[in-house]
Amino acid sequence: MSDKNKQKKSVKTPIEEMRELRWYEVQGYPVLFYSESDRESEYGKFMAEVSSHEKMYVYASYREELVEFEKELFSNLYLQIPRFYVGIPKNDRLQIMRGKEVDFPLPIYKIDREKKHKDYVILEDGRFARALVPDIREPPGMDIEEACLARLYPLNIMPLHLELLMRIEHVPESKVDYHIAAFKRESARRSLATTTSWRQKHMEHLTLLEQDRLNNASTHKFTYMLILVDNDLNVLKEATDSVIANSKTWCVTKLDVPKYVQKELIENWRIDWVRLTMITTNVRLGYLYPFVDSSIIEQNGIFFAITDRGSPVVINPWDRKYKENGHIIVSGFSGAGKTTSIAALQYRLLKRLKEREEDFFLFVLDPIGNYNRFYNEFIAKELNLDVENKFLEEGKPMGLDPVLLHSIDPAAMPVEMALNYLYQAFEVPAELKGVIDIAVITGLTKINGIEKRISNLRELYEYLRDSSNLKEQEASYYVARAVDGAFRNIFQGEPPKFEKNVVVIGFKINDVTTLQTAMGLLLNAILVKLYSLPKSIKKIVVIDEAHRILARRELADIMSRFFRETRNLNTSVIAMSQLITDFTNNEEAKAVYENAATRIILKQKDDKLVEKELAEFAGLTENEIDFVQHASPGMGILNLGNIKTPIYVKLTTKELEAFETEEVKTKKVIA
């Protein structure tokens, strides 16, 4: 046998070669949701790791798996779970990236040699498979879109298995020089008039290659292949078509493979049969970044939704991995599934806290009455909670006097904040504000012959009214509007006492303005209670129909401060409103939105102003706006810190039944 034949015989197949590698399982990151600087940081790590090895294999697997973390809620919850692996020579170690050493991770697919199909391969277990590779007839290109390989994956339909295998090899400079020189000689022999678009593309490729090398970039060649597997041939066809379409958009490469080689590609991972090998630099290669995980998982969180790629969204308001605070804004028009979705979120959060035996406090502002029913008829029974049901009633004292709250806890309710509502709501002239400030701070009133500090609005009014100072007498007119005007019952009486750790507060108030004011000022009373609790205790404050508060500047200002103050009190505020425009009514309402690190935008009204604010204020793209304007219940856009992705809230049958709103029940009766 000749030396040449011996050499050919000694060449290992990809499977043989990969079995001899050192394999690591590495973590994926939702980089497509990151800010530009954070994305660049992750790409840089991959780029540096590639430069550290002569050869590297990358294997990414997206598989539908049974998820265990919410098995008590969902007995059969199957989600797309991504796993990522790097294979390097046995003598190498990961230099930059971190990973856990594992056995050879690639699955072995067995082909059914008897059964045939025109376009797809049939496996021994009856499933269908399809292999896709970059087409040799297409230009290799250097204009790599960031994370383009991850963008190949179908969005709205995922097969049971989607596997990506990529091989990267270092190319010595001498070979690159030879490649460039040979191609330039060939191009010089042709006139510009006859240069094909393919050749033009290749010339651009070479120009960028030379530029990168002048900046000391290392040169590599790479290729890749994809395998898709599913039980349902129609699902596989749709997923395959989606991947091929995405490749033209993101990779500027046609994906295809002749039928006669599919079986070898699938059964033996014959990546060496992929004819198109692209030469590029580590700079460009970094943008291929294959470790893209579309899962959003906050530590110790609860399963809430899935992304458009079928990956889980796990939320923990108190985790700071992706965000700076635990506040959540939810915006959704009538029928968007807002109330039901957030009821399920509360139920699961409380369930998790009970399971972990953690102390917690929950307050719910419930102007419509849905949550009173949800808690008393379902949540309290399921979780063995002792619920305190309170009601603020029209015509009865409510005890929401901000000056009284200031006297109870000046730290929670500083004098300037206590009086700010008064100044805005009753249009107190600037020259009288200082007069009232001084009266509250230094003024003394006699009760049963004993002098004491002013402790409520009624005492403040009487002090100013009886003063010999004309300015103080003039100021008393504005305070009188509060204590004797239409809102007098709001300021009368003792503040609400919250004695249990789950408090649902209803409102038996018909007048719209009185309801708005009571809801807004109630936040002050809750804040005083939150200040009295140990910081270690987790707290949740739910505000339904928040647009009622946001509509009035003086109340939106209270809500904005409530969001700011509670960030440091281990508190998550969940505020629900109807439209994104509720948060653009005034600067104070905008501040509420900006102070929430998590925003969920469900179905929105198909309206020009709403569309404008979704784009300019919420920062949604044209496609995202179209998505939320035509979304089904429970579908929307999640913006969590720097992450932004379409989601679909997953509810159990039990939750759907338990958290059905009165509006939905009425529609069913009418139908």
C-alpha cells in the first residue's frame, strides 16, 4: 500500500475525532436581549477562546424537555431547553470561558434503511429528520450579522430537536497569504465588466480579511451543519422552511443539502462533507456567537411564561441578575388577560414563599373587586392564608390624612411629602407653602389644655385660622378645602391598621375623583406600614387599575415616590394599567414607568396615539407594535432590565377557572 493510501486511511471521521476531544458544557446567555456593551463583552470572550485553540467544535442543542421546576402546577410542562458544548483537543483547557467537563455530548441517530421519504430521513424510532448545510454556490461573506447562527432558529414553531454543530480551525498565515494572492491573480485576469456578483462579494471578503490581519487578528476557517428532528412531518417542514428563510436574512447564506448525503450527515455527523468552508478572523467569528439562550431564568423564581422560542421565563422580583429593582408595570387593554395573568403570578409567588417558609407581606389595591374574590375563593384556601379584607367606603372616615401619617412616622412621610399633595391638589400659592411648612414643623395646638405638636390637617387648619398672622389666616383657606371640602371623609379618622400579612383593600366608592384620591393617598398609609416592617421580609404591593391614580398629577407624584422609596424596602410593586398612554399623561406618570425595571406590555388598543407612544416611549419596533396590537390574551412583550422579548403567559386550567374576571363571566352569560 502506498504512503498516500496509508495517510488517507488514517484520517479520522468527525465522530472519531470528536470522541477524542475534551468536552465542556458551557452556559448560554440571552445576549440578543442584552445592551450593546454587554453583548460585545460576551462576543469578546468567545473570540478570545477561539484564538486560544488550533481546533474547536461547538455543539448547540435545543430540545423539548419535561421541566420539573413547576411540576405541582404543570404535570407535563415541556419547554425548549438549550444546552451548549465546546470540544477542544485533549491537551487543551478552556482559557476564557467557563464550563463543566462532560462526556461526548452528541446524540447518535439511527436511520431506518427500509423506509423512504422524498425530502426527509426517517429514523428507526419513527421520527423524521432533516440536515441543512451552507450551500457551496453562495458567497462566504465577511459581513457576519451578530449571533447570526442563533437567529437561524425558527421562532413560532420549534421541532423536538434542533442541533447545531460548528467546526473552527486556525489557519496559518502562510496559507491565508497564498489564498489571497491566488485569488487576486485570478481576478486581475478578468475585466471589471465581467466580474460576477459572487466574485465581487469575495473581493469584499478578502479586503476585510486583510484589514483585520493588519490589526493582528488571527485567521480561522469554519463551517457548520444543522439537524432538525420531530415526530410530526408538518412541524418539521415548517421549522425547516423557517430556518432556510432565516439563513438568507441573517447569514446571507443559502442552506440546503442533497438528499443522497443527508443520511450520512445525520447518522455520522459528517461535517467534513460540508463543501463550503468560510475563512474569516476571530474578530468576525466572535459575532457568530452560538451560545444564545432565549430562556430568562431568575434565581429561585417562578415559572410565568414562555418566549417566542418556547423557552421558559422564570421571574423572581427580588433577584437582581438582570434588573435593578423588583417593580413590575403591566399594561393591557380590555381582554388582554392582564388580571388573570397577574393573579396567577401572585399565586405562584406566594406559593413559592410558603414552600420556602419565608415571611412576607402582601397588599392588594382592588377597586373592581376581582382580587377580593380570587383571594377569598381560591388563593387563601389553596395556600392556607389568613386574608384581611378591608374596604374604604364613600361617606365614611378613611384616615388617609398625610399630616397624620407624618406625625406617626416622619421618616416614611417627611413633612414636605405630606404637604406636597395638599399644595398640588388645592393649588396653594408658592408664597404660602413656607407658611404651612413652618406651621406643621413648629406650630403648637392645645388639646384639653395641654400643648402639643400639630398632628393632623384639622389641627393645622384650626391653628392657621386662629392665628393673628394674616399670611397664616390666608393659608388656612386652602387647608379648609381639604378638611371641609368634598374629600373631607378621606382625611378624617384613624389610618387603616394592617394587622395580617395578606391585605386586600376594596373600595365602595362611586365618585370617580374620590376613588382616584383614596387609591393614591392609600399608598402613603401602606408606605408607613412598610417602613415599620423588618427589611428582610419580602413585600408585594399590587395596584389594580393604576391608571386611575396616574390620571392626576398630584396622585401620580405620590405613586412615583412610592416606587422610589420601596426599592430599598425589599418590596415589589406590581402596577396594572390599560394602555401605554396611561404612563405618558404627565411627567410624574412617566417617572412611575421609568422606576419599574420590569415592564409587560400585553394587547394594546389599535390607535394612532397608542402606536406613537409604543414606539417613542416604550421603545418597541414596528413588528413588536403590530404584535401587541393584535395579540391574543396572555401574549405580549416582556422588557426585563435590558432584556426584551415576546412572551406568552402559561396558565393551568385551574388558574384559568379560578381567576376568571367578572367581565369575562358577564360576556359568557350574554353569549
